[in-house]
Amino acid sequence: MTDEEKLQRIYAAASELFIQPGYHETQMQMIAQRSQLAVGTLYRLFTSKAALLDYVFLTTLPAAPVTLTTYPLAPVDPRELVNRTQMAYADWNRQLTGQVAASFDDLLTALFQAFERYGQYFLILEHNPTVNPALTALYRQQRQLLYQQVGAFIEKTLPAIPEPQRNGVVVVDLVFWWCAHKRYDSFEMEMAHGEDDRMIAVVREMLRRSYQ
């Protein structure tokens, strides 16, 4: 197994465990067991659990991919992590702003794609708000901006719908719940995995019909 394949396993296992039971409750031994690797392999690739958390965050971001050259990986400069996150959010916001003149279906596509990428990232921050206060603050700002953007879209393109800002909150939260909470943080999580794509298609069609 290559180091890249091991990192993929570690990323998947750590992302799940940092949501439940949570970052502080998760031990490296637990990540090793979930990823079916030796604990020594984790410490060969990462200096600490903090370095692994930074890796999870950076790997999720589309901008400036992580360049893996020297092991073990150490924690990232907090300023770099914040800067990369800001760049990623700015790109996402530009995409959403570009959808304002397009259709509601296009807006839904942008929301579903974004939450499928960032779902676990956001859930880690929601479950561990103090693990990186700067990233948690950025996430709160981004969430509020999403509500405003979707609400503005509804107000402009669907003027007959009352309370567009509240409708924006409903749309964003519903998409996020199905893309993130249902997949990674629900009682039925294991049972739901095989139905993900079909259920999301149903939710998307329901929203599309509701806001025609």
C-alpha cells in the first residue's frame, strides 16, 4: 500500500471520528484501528493528532492543495490555514453570486456540490468549536452569508414567496442536513449510506418543485 493510499484511509477515518465521538475524545489508536493501519504508521506520517487535524482541513479545501514531501507532517501555521480557508470561501461565494441571474436549479447544484465537499469539515467545527476558534468564526460568517445569498436570490427571482430570508435559511439548512448530518452524524448513518444519492435526488426535486 502506498503512502497516498494510507493517507486516504487516515483522512476518511479521522474525519468520521473527529465528528463522533469528537476531536478531544479521539485517540490516534482509534484512528489507526478505523483505518486498519498500525499506530506507528500514523506517527510516521504525522507528528501529532493536531497535525492530522490540519491535514484533514487542508485536504478538504480545493485551493492550494497540500504538497506532501517530508514526513512526518507537522501542524500548519494557523495563518496559512485561515488564509486558505478564506480563499476557498471567497471562491465558493463567487460561484454562488454568479448563480443569482441563473435558475434555482443551478443554485441548488452549487449548494449540493459545496456541502458535499465541505460537509465533514463543517461538522468537525460544529462538534469541536474550540479546537480552532479562527476557523469556527470563519464558518459562522460563511453560514450567515449563505443564508443571505440564497434569501436574496429567492427575493429577486421569486417575489411571490413571502419572507425570502427565512426561506433562504430553510433551503441552506435542508441541503446541509442531507449532505452532511444525515451522512456523517445521524442515528441512521450506517443504514443511510446506500441510499444517499437517491435520497438527495428526492430532496433536490422537492425543493425544485417548491420554488418553481
